Amino acid sequence: MTQIDRRTMIAASGAALLLPRSASAQGKAEAFSWEMVIARARRLTRAPFAVTPFFPGADKIGYDAFNQARFRDERTIWNDLGGDTGIRLFPLSGTVQQPVEIALVERGRATPLRYDPDMFDAPPGNAVRNLGPDAGFSGFRIMNAARDGDWLSFLGATYFRAPAEKQFGLSARAVAINTSIAGKEEFPRFTHFWLERTGRSSVTVYALMDSASLTGAFRFANELTPQGVRQDVDAVLFARKAITELGLMPMTSMFWYDQADRRTRTDWRPEIHDSDMLSIASADGTAHCRPLVNPSAPRVDVFAERNPRGFGLLQRDRDFDHYQDDGVFYERRPSLWATSRKPLGAGQVRLYAFPTDSEYTDNVAAYWTPAAPTRAGSRIEASYRLDWSAARTPASTDLATVENIWTGQSGEAGVDRFLVDFTGVPASTRPDIWVDLAGGTLVKKAGYPVLHQKDMFRMVLDIRRDKGKPTDIRAQLRAGNRPFSEYVHYPLGA
């Protein structure tokens, strides 16, 4: 997975008419439909892939220049309609140098937006001023009713993101191609967007995607709800050629370190991460918890599933004291949960991570890989929901959940100690501890309620790892043969 410039992604985070004059001169309106976008994606596969040229001068627009070039408030699209649907546009930059085409949809007709340099208020000498009248846009964002914050943005490749508690964090992607295969990852990009206002707090975004291996049509029905941003996504993909690893419903995040994984810590803050665990809800009601780590080498973890109920990257730790960051507030970062609206069949939830030494690189990706191979000429359809929220347990099970992970030395030479705090275990309950190890030996295990902590149970494992190798731990609290907690998966020493 190629490194992403998080600084730009995070920071990016006259009167308008139905087809607003404020967006400058408009192109000619044309008939539009979802079927038309699918047909265009199919037609693309019949022609050789053509890379969209980089716009001259975009490479001169750095981080500061991009953020100093503000889209003028009065040019906000649909501004006079009120509600949470104001659209503001992004200029090109050194990070996103290829323009996208954007059109507005009303009553089955699409009207293209044309770039106007006067849309952006930039100080003298700012490189955005030098782009000229034909530059085009890099993406867009949807503003709340107060126009003091955005609740969804599309910017660069096929990345999009939404906040929780007004804080952005991880990103989603349209697809992931060969993400865990060294040197082979491919980044499709959205080339066209069509935006349709569907309510006071809802906008449907249609998108055309293109790449060397895959084309696609996407429909995102987006809504701002009291619980967070909800997206119902439909995708129709066409493979130009065989793909070794196709990732659907992909999400990308950053994990540098936490209280259990402090080897790379050089910063004063106790923890730095956008997400702290992968969560999977299996079809049989089992819940899996894989706390994230910053591995010493690229690593992929595979979880075989059939028709899972959902999966996501969570920011479960929501205690300010654990981060002490009063600028970007990591405890308020969103969790993202993906739920297929059609049976997925057999496949794998994959978690890929590579080492990072800063908070500015997204180094974690999670996605669904179908068991069926992706052959040239394949048509793949997906229909799923994405929920962006502050929820700690989107799987909504009755099982005890992981509250904290701790690692350290046991006091015995060559033996590591691994501790898990579970919440949701009444003090009167004494669950059994089930453990399975790969690449190590269990020396001792113990479990007990934590004094003065309501419904908290601590599991302690002493493990002798095979020399120079990580130990993959699977552990669970059980009541007889019945699961009492989430499955915990952890790569000790990875």
C-alpha cells in the first residue's frame, strides 16, 4: 500500500440556483441515469487504458498554497436551498494533479460545472492563481447547514471520508487492487462525478472509475444522520484483465503506536492512531477483534469468512487522557463499519499493514476479497452500507468486548506477558480462558475481575515466543463451549 500524504488529505478536509450561476458558466445539459454510468464503465473496457494528463502547474501547489486557496463561501453550490447539502470544490494541487469532471443532476439531466479561477480566494503569489481558466477540480466536499464544516469529501484517486464529532480520520476507497502484493498495487481514480441533491441532508454521488485493470460505476446515496454519516453504495465493476487481489469495501487508516505497541514511539503523546482495531462480525454471531499494531515488516492477516455480517476499522479507545492531543483529538476519530446488502459468499477479510514512523502516513488497510478469482472480462457487482460514527461496537453483540491490550515482560527471562481487559463481564462471573498459539509456547494463563472497575475482567498470558519470530495469539473467554467474549487475535512481537 503506497504511502498517502495525510497532511493534505486532512486539511482538505453570486447566489446559488438549482444549477447555480455561482459555479460559473455551465456546459450543455444532457440526459443522465445510473444505467448510463454503468454503460460508460463497460465501454471503457473496450478501449486501451489512457492516463489522465497531469495539469501543468499543479505540481507547484504545495500544502500551504492548497489550504490558503479557499473556495468562496458565496459560490457554494445549492447555498440558497439550505440544509446540509452545500457543495464546495477543491482546486488541483501537487498531491492531486489530475482534474476530475463534475456535473450537477436535476430531473434526469446533468449539467457540467466549468472551472472558474475566481471561485477561489487565494493570496497574491499563490500557485492556485496561476492555474488558468481550464484547470478543473480535484474533488469536492459537502457542507453542513451552518457551512462551518463538511460531512463528506471526495479528494484524490478513489478516496473519500467522513468525520465523527467533527473530526476526520480514516478514509474509504472505491476498490483496492493488489494492495498486499509488493510493488503491484494499482490505484484507480474517479474521473467523473455527478451530484444530485435528494433531500435537506442527503446527496447522491455517481462516479465513473478507471484504471489499467478495472473500470467501474459507483452510486453513493449519502445522508447525514444524528448517528453519523451513512452511505448506501452500489458498484458495478468490469475487469480489463485478471486481478490477483481485488479488495471490496476497502478502508485505509493510520496506526503508529498505542499503550501495547510502543516500540516506535518518539513523540511525547501516549498514543497516536486513527484506528485501533479491526472488528469482524461473522454470520454465526461470532465477533472477532484484531487490535492494530505497527509491524516491523509489511504484514497481511487473513480471516476466512462466508457471508459475514460486517467488518470495520474502529477507534474504540475514546478517552482523551490516553492521547493528550488537544489539537487533532484522536479520541474523536470516526469508526467505519461496512455491511454488505447482498450475500457475499465465500471470501476473506484481509488486514494489511506496513511500518510507519509518523502520524502522516496511512499504513493500514482492511478489505473484503472474494474467493472467486477476478478474470479478464468479469463483471463484479457489490451493494453495501458504510456507517461512519463514534460507535465502539458496531457489531452490536451481547459478547464481552476488548477494552485494553497490554504487553511487556513477565519477569521470567525470555517470556512475554500479554494482557487483555474485557468489559461486560459481571464480577460474579468466572469465564474460562481459551487460548491457541502459533509460533510460541504458553507458559501460564490466569484471569480475574479487576478491582474497582465495573464489569472488567483481566486475562493474563505468559508466552515464550520462538526465537526471533512473532507469536500469533487467538484467545477468548468462554462459558463451557459457549463464547463469552470477542475472539482476540494478536501478533505478539510482529
